[in-house]
Amino acid sequence: EAGVAQSPRYKIIEKRQSVAFWCNPISGHATLYWYQQILGQGPKLLIQFQNNGVVDDSQLPKDRFSAERLKGVDSTLKIQPAKLEDSAVYLCASSGTGRNIQYFGAGTRLSVL
Amino acid sequence: QKEVEQNSGPLSVPEGAIASLNCTYSDRGSQSFFWYRQYSGKSPELIMSIYSNGDKEDGRFTAQLNKASQYVSLLIRDSQPSDSATYLCGNQGGKLIFGQGTELSVKP
């Protein structure tokens, strides 16, 4: 069974530029999560989707971050405009039914210069 | 106030020893508790989940949960250098909240 796929693996941008990350969850997983992990910290949930609906986006900085999951499968996370403090690893995870165990993708490491 | 607290470490143990990792949480409504291992530069991978008070064993790993004390721990027996990583404690009431992680170093 294929795991959670993310791209790109690395991205370097200048502040005020925009960037987008893509995630494809494990086949059949209805729930998809985007996390931000700053160096030395645990992952912080940005947004959670159940199919194509948003369950929780309380910690998403909505003035600059947006996310969508139009067909209930793939998802994109966008930052526009980026700030220096957005430098982090952006992790996508998915979970199926039952105990909500989350499986993580490899992440995208973003550096904002 | 942090919702999940872990000692950041680093915790250093000799090879073959028992490593003890601890975590406290504030959400009394949490039902599910997880330990993830994260190697440097890699994504978190689940190593243990626990849902009921008491102990749960899986190979060299034992998770312990005490809901009354809002405390969850992970014991790693016969620690190996390959266990050197950051261990993330997570608890899920509504959403999954992670601690900051404990860095474990197992010295040969």
C-alpha cells in the first residue's frame, strides 16, 4: 500500500513570494491533515479535512495560508505572501476509519529567505 | 499553557539500558494517546498507541497510561543505537496535539 505522497520535498523562496505544497493521502483515507513543524518543536495542526470539508482550521493563519481538497482526495496548501517565520517543515498526514491513527508523508521543507 | 508537555532532553542512555520517556497532558477529554518516533530530517512514524489505563506492550516498547494523573509514558527496553531519535507524545481529544518531543541518544 502506497503511503502519503508529498511534493516538493524542498522549497526555497524569498519573503513575500507565494508557494504551494501538494499532498496525496493513502488510498481510501477520508481524513487529511496539514501540520507545520518548526525546528525543535512538535507538529502543529494547521487544518483538517474530512473528505472535502474542513473540520478544523482554527490554527491556520487565514490571512496568508489557504488549503483546499476539492475532490476529497488530493490537497494543496498555499502560502501567500510568505514570511520568514513560515520556514518550517510542512507535513501532510491521513487517517482512515476507526482509531484515527495518522500516517505522515515525508514533508516539505520550506526555507523563506 | 502548553497542552502536552515533554522533557526536551536530550536523554542519553547506554546501549542495552531501559529508556524512559514521559509526557503529561492537560485535556481530560483525551481518549487516544500516541507515541511517534522521528529520525532527524524524517517524518514521524507511529510506534505505539494506547487508549485505556494501564500498560500496553509491543516488543521492546511499553506504553503506560494513567488518565487520573494525565500522564503517559514510553519505556524502551534493551535500547539500541538505532533507537536514537526524537520521540513525540500526542494525545487526541478532538484534534491530535503533540508535545515538543524528547530527543533520545543511545550510546554504544
